[in-house]
Amino acid sequence: MQTQVSLSSIGHLINGTHENPSSVLGPHPVDYRGQSAIAVRSFLPEAQAAWIVDSANGSRRPMRRLHPGGFFEAIYSPSAGQPVDAAGLSREDKVKSSSSYRIQMSNQSGEMIEMPDPYAAPSILTDFDRYLIGEGRHHQLYERLGAQLRTIDGTKGVNFAVWAPNARSVQLVGDFNGWDGRSHAARGSDAGIWEMFVPGAKVGDRYKFRILDAHGQWTDKADPCGFAAELPPLTASVVADLKLHSWSDDEWMSNRRDWNPMHEAMNVYEVHLGSWQKAAGRTHGWMDYRSLAKRLADYCHRMNFTHVELMPINEHPFTGSWGYQAVGYFAPTSRHGSPEDFMFFVDHMHQNGIGVIVDWVPAHFPKDAHGLAKFDGTPLYEHADVRQGEHPDWGTLIPNYARNEVRNFFVANALFWLDKYHIDGLRVDAVASMLYLDYSREDGEWVPNEYGGRENLGAIDFLREFNVAVHEKFPGVVTAAEESTAWPGVSRPVHEGGLGFTYKWNMGWMNDSLRYFHNEPIHRQFHQNELTFSLIYAFTENFMLPLSHDEVVHGKGSLLSQMPGDMWQKFANLRLLYSYMWTHPGKNLLFMGGELAMWNEWNADDGPQWELLDFETHRGIQQCVSDLNQVVIENKALHDLDFSGDGFEWVDCMNGQDSVLVYLRKASDDSPPILVCCNFTPVVRQLYRVGVPKAGYWKEIFNSDSKAYGGSDVTNSPGLATIGVGQHDRPDSIEITMPPLGVSIFRLES
């Protein structure tokens, strides 16, 4: 019987330019001697000979070689007397036919290989999957696309699937085929998803998608949903098994569901894993995830941090981007080990009572050729118009959030980290750049929305969908927005018109506070409002107070070097800044090295100056931060009502001449109130009378000028009794000694 495949079609298949290989390869209905049958066709360039093996009885039928390049065909009836529908094979027919025969081949070495026909393998995608992807609502996209381990008819392999709707053809290239994709041309679908089951592919195999784009150009792309990647500068994706790790954090995960991020203590330690500590003998000194887990958990426990926030850990080609220019959105960076190693990291942190937050960057992605940029030859993930699709500050591309599949990709990616890696929170970078169409653009450089405004409606919808999905599917997980404008309701629920974040970074507080501290103490009397202004808006959002990596890079210097005065005053000012921050309403975040009082600006190649702990002054700052964390944890008044005006009360905010602030922190129950007294000058203020709401004994539970922290030890230890004299419109008072450039914290004991 003469084949029904044209010579031209076979030629395109052999050359790797066929736009729809699945229309030729695999099982296809044909008329054979007046009967309906199946023509099974395979492209096996390494085969010397090939056979069809009946799965029921093991009988073999030789396949005819129709082209010397390795194109084979055989006519096969999977069930004698039961003709195949000549109109074509349904999905169910293909499932039946794939299990009724196998392909056997002898390669050039004479080795016999038997496998299921990849082109007869049923799709891993159901019709409902395709519908959800098209609607942009497939929140478990990572269970379908990418490299999924799969066993078909007893043969183990990997199912590869990728969204590339404008591609003419897609091939799989990798270790499993010598990077020759002609024998693994993917099957396309109406949903724009290309799919291929590769028998024998395994964990650890490197691979890419070779895409014939809309312009007829071949490009090798990493897998957008790849679970692992090669160590940069290499760029291939790597097949991974995300079920290898046996989790031991059941207690943590159970408790997290009932954890209330509004009312619990939260002391966050921001960390860049690549430079927090170095390892001798490893590439660039990058320590592995398992070693980092043990050291970091111990350190956070000793320092009383409740959470770590990791600068982006997804795979990124340029180390100098610190992870903020991601390519492998579903892959933890291979700089520190495998996906299983990162699971160990999170698991170990949880077992030691430390939560894990990661920075997540859906705001932009780089133009690297192997990444998302023009993925199928067209602006697929990004906008086509550079006025919408290119970021002028960072030279990166902006996602097209209005496109269902793109929005789906990023929402599913967020849920992936919470699902597969048990992450406890996502801090979303550069939210302001997402919300405004004219962000960093001049007139004429941006495109208004459909109503003529500058709001990015697609991004707003995306952020709301992201937050709703996270909070519904993973109770207790937090989301935080780095958002620096006056956009209303960033941390308000979506059903109330907000964006739905748990927290918003308080960039205004950070900028005002650092600007105030840059002033010499003698001039601070003229800047009192820079400290008090934050309380005007403190409860309009659920604020997190950040002293992050952004405050100690790009020529700003370290926090210690930003403090004015001589050596003593610099250290005293830094302790004062931290004490004021930890007692201000809001959750706290400090970037690594801040607790060491580093002199140098942070450098990702060097990391924190751990050697400074040889000096008593630097050890004092470290102990001060540890004790402040503990004070916040132990005293409900300092964390219960961080986001409510009921938890804060000014006692004395008008004494700008002396640069003094005094305030009360309160809890929602009868927990003892906390009195905070701040002196922003180096002058000791004796017998400074402070009004208190209740008579009794006020114990000094913290003093930033303590000798233990390197201070001059001007304290009120162990505490003070009220004197029966009213002050600050309160019925009683205590007379304290205000330490120079210091903070005294008191708690009512009786």
C-alpha cells in the first residue's frame, strides 16, 4: 500500500520545518483494502529498523522505511473486526490505540528499544484545563504545563507542554535526544499549547523548547514553567521531581491557618542568600540551601526574628540583578542547589519557628533571548507597544496583564510557591510601577486607559485576583506591597474596593525618618513634624516599616554611616532609630547587616561585615536589635493593634524644642500598656515629667543607652513609681531621666 503522506510533508518533517508534525506522526485513520485501519507513523532518525508490537499478544509487525532519514510507517488494526472511525480519532480512541501497541526499534549500535508511541499518548490536558487556561483561571497551571513526570503504558518519561499560540512549530531538544528536536516535534492544539511525551526522559535532563516563530526563525527558549534550571550563565531548563522531599512541618502549617497577621508580632529579617554568608570552595562563594537553612534558622532564633524575607530566589541570569530580573519564575535559583534543597530550607526554618517570605516580581522581566521576551516570535507575555511594554528605568519588559493567559501565568506562579514550597508570604516588588501607566514616563510616552486615565486597569485586576486567590487558598499567608504612592486601599480587602494586600510598606515613614536622622541634633527641633507626620496616616493602611536593602545601596551608604555626629553619636543614633522604629505602629523589617552596624554600603559580592562583631560597639547594636525583637514579641501592646488608632496614644509630641517624643502603645485587652520616651538629642534630661494613664509602678523594660548596647548607661532601672502629680492631661506622672540620643520603654506593672 502506498503511503498517504506526501513526499513534501515527509521532507519538512525530516528537516524539522513541519508546522504540524502530529498531523503526520502517530496513529491516523486510513482506508486499507476497503476496511478502516490505523496508519502508525514514526520519525526515528537513529533507527536501523522498527516494528509495531501488539500489546495484547506481543506479535511484531515491521514498519516500512519510507525515507532514509528515518521515517517509518505501518498499517495497524488495534482490534480486529472493530473498524476505526474514518472521520478521525477521538481522544478516547487515541488512549485506546496508544495502549494497544508499542514501537520497537534497533538503533545504530544494535540495541533494541521499546516504547509507547509518543504521538499516541493522550494529552495531559483535559478540555476543562484548556477552557480554564483560555479564561485565565487555571490556578494550578503548574500541574499541566512545563515538564511533568509521567508513566504511560508502563514506560516512564516526561510530558512537556508550553503555551506558544503563534508558533509555527515547537520541538523538544535536550539531553534525551542529543539536542536534535526533529524526532520530538510537539503536537499543537487550538488553545495554543504544544505538547509532547518523551519516553525515557528523566529527572536531571536538561531541555529547551525549540520554537519556529511566526517569522520563520528558530529560537531555543527555556521553559516558562520549568521547575529547575542550569547554573547561570547556562540557560537550559532541568527536569525536576517536586515530590522528592518529605515535609516535616505539619505543625507549622496547621498553626499557620489560625495565625492572624493583623495582631501577631512580626519581626522580619531581609536576606540576600547569595551574600548573607559565604562558603569556601563553591562558585562565587554561594552557600547551599541546606547549610544556609541551619545557620540562618539558628541566627534568627538567637536574634528573635520571627520571619526571614528572601530577596528573589527564582532563577535569574544576571547575578547583579539580585534576582529582581527573573527568567525562571517556577525555579529556585540553582546557585544554592536543587528544588529539593530549597524545600529542605523552608522546612527547616518552619521546624525552628521561623516563617519564610519571598520577594516576588511580576512587575517586569528581562529581555534575555532564552526567556519570556517575544516567546513565540511575537510580544506574547509583554505588550506590543513599547509605551506600555517596556520599562524605561530598568530596560525590562512589562507583562500584558489584560491578557488572560498572562494573568493566569503569574497568579498560578504565586500559588505555586505557596503550594509546592510552603512559602508563608509574598512581598510584591515595584507595585507602583504596575499601577500607573505613566510611571517614569513623560507626556506622550504612555497610553491612557480606555477611560483616558493613567491607571493600569489590567494590573489592578491582576493584583486583586492574585490577593483573593492567595488568601482564599492559603489562610495565614501574607502578601506585602512595595508601593510608594498615595494609592488608596492597598491593604484593604478587595470586596471593599482595595487591592487586597495584607500589608503595605510604609515608604513615607522610612523616607521621613531617615531624612530626620540625617540632621544634626541641634537642628532637629525644626523638623519635629517629620517624625509626627506618619501618625496622621498610620492607620489608613496596614503598614510594615522597612529599613530594607534599598536604603543601603547605590551610594546611600550604610545606615550607620548615614547617622550624624562623632563615633559615639553615630552608634547612639542608630540605636535610637531602631528603638523608635520597633515601637512605632506597624510590623518591622530590617535588612541583613543593619543589626551589625555595618560601615560599608551593602555589596552583593561581599555581604555583611561579620568581622565587626569583634568590636564591643557592634556587638552592642546586635544585642540591641535582638532585645527589641524580644520586647515586641513579649508585649502585646507593641503588636496587637499595629493597624488601629486604639493601639496608639500621643503623650507628648509638641516638644520640638527639646526634640522629645512620648507615646503610649496599647493592646485590645487588659494587657499592660507600654510607655515609650524618646530623646533625639545628646542632652541628658533629668527629672523629665511624663504623664501616665494610671498610677502604679512603671518598670523600665528597655533602654537603648544601656551599657550592654554600648551606651553611657543613663537608665531608670529597675523602674519608677508614679508621684501623684498630673501631667500631659493625665491624672498621674513619673519623673524619668531621659538618656542622650536614647529611648526608654516602660511597662505598667501594678
